[in-house]
Amino acid sequence: MSRNIWLLLMLTFLGSCQPGKKAGGKDVITVSILPQKTFVEKIAGDDFKVNVLIPPGASPATHTLLPAQLKDISRSIAWFRIGNIGFEYAWKDKISQANSNMRVYDLSEGLDLITSGKGKCHGGVMHGVNPHTWLSPAEVKKMAKKIRDVLSELNPGGSQKYQARYLIFMKEIDRLDMQIKALLKGYKGNTIITFHPSFSYFARDYGLNQASLEADGKEPTPKHIKEVVDLARAKNIKVIYIQAEFDHSHARLFADEIGGRVVQLSPLDPDWANNLLNMAKIMKENFERDE
């Protein structure tokens, strides 16, 4: 879509929307990805309408903001960014133009981020930072604390409710963490091969190693593919994991090369806890199968 057409559509939507206006009697909070909606609703209950910028099936690295989304953005009192994803960098200025009064909170702040190289900052953009923090229960606990604090600022009258729900959510995360640790305890040091480095934080939490074909959003080079093929053969790894939103063609070629299979996982599934538990079960089954 050309810049002029996009701007025209944006002005049309803004002309019909009032910044901060409630939707169905509720204040609107915008989040970037579906798991964040789950986190906010775990703590806020149904006090807010939660608007998700990246819809099911879209990639956070490549999604294009739709003009129709401007209505919910213009009504939002706050935006929880997940941090360090291509969509947010590409569209943050236009999102701010749609609602200059909206408060913006970056949930990656204060987390133990995984970086490649030195994670240098250029023009306000942090390069080399792995953004998939929501796949770590340990990091989600930190996000939840910030969400609780922000919600209490936005709606002080609900702070006691938010604290109580936050504590319940903490117990749910601890229970999930214990379940995953029990499933994977015999496989510390094992390697998973992925197309995109989506599972870096999950791997770190549970003592796994991740080898990825893609790095920093770049297509894998023949040299790097050969290195990962050699690793797979040396460790008798027969699986490559790929995120549902990515093209599977490179992964299929890799799987053919190692005589293995492609397994699809869904890091953006809004059923966050069950999804992580299911991921752990799938990995355990594949570890056992390839022993």
C-alpha cells in the first residue's frame, strides 16, 4: 500500500474516532501479540477491552498494520509492547500518530534478554536482541508484575483485584514451570534445531541448547546450513521445529537432508500455559524417539 493512500485512510479513521473513547463502556488496552492479551486478562479480568495488533496467523516480523485497526488504537489508553519485534519498530510512529495520548509500556524492559553480538542500539532500535521472551515462564513472571503495576495506575480502584489475580497467575506459572521441568529433566544439554530462533528463552529456562538455521531475520547461508546439518548428524537429531507463521520450504529441505521431519509449533498461541506444556511434551517425545 502506498504511503499516500495509507495516510488518507488513517486520516479518515481518525476523523471518525475520538482518542481514548471507551469501547462498549470499557477502556481499551492495546497489546502487540496474542499471548500478551492472555497475560493482561489474567490480571485485569474483564475490566478492559484488549486489542491485539498482530492477528492469528500473522508474523510479528512482517505484519503490516491494517487501516481498520486504527479505530481500536485511537481508543486505547495504553499499549503494552512486547519489545524488539520488527512490527513494533516499523509501525510505532504511525501508531503514535493514531493516538498521541496513549501511554506506551515496553514489557521487555527489565528482562534478562538474550542478545547476539553486542545488541547495539541504532536510531532507537536495539539490534541483535531475541524478542521471544513470552516463551519463558521466568520472564513472564516479570512481565506480569509490570502489567499489574500499570493496571493499578490506570485504574487505582481495581488495584486490590489486580494484586489478587496477579498472585493467582504467579501460582499458575510456578505450577507450569514445575510440570515442564519434570518433563524435560532427563534431557538437559540436549539440542533442538529450529528454523527461526523462537525458542531461545524456553531452551535457556530448561537447560536445552538451540541451533537455528535463521539468525537475526536473515535467510540461512549454505555454509551455515551445512554446519547445522553436520550437527544434526553428529547428535542423531531428526527433527527441525518451525513456527507456524513461517514458510516451511527451507525446513523441509533441511529435514530431507538429515532424513528427518518438520514439526510445527505455535509460539503465538493465546492458550499460553497449555501451549508451553504441549511444546515440552512434543520435545520430550522427539528426544525419546531419536535416542
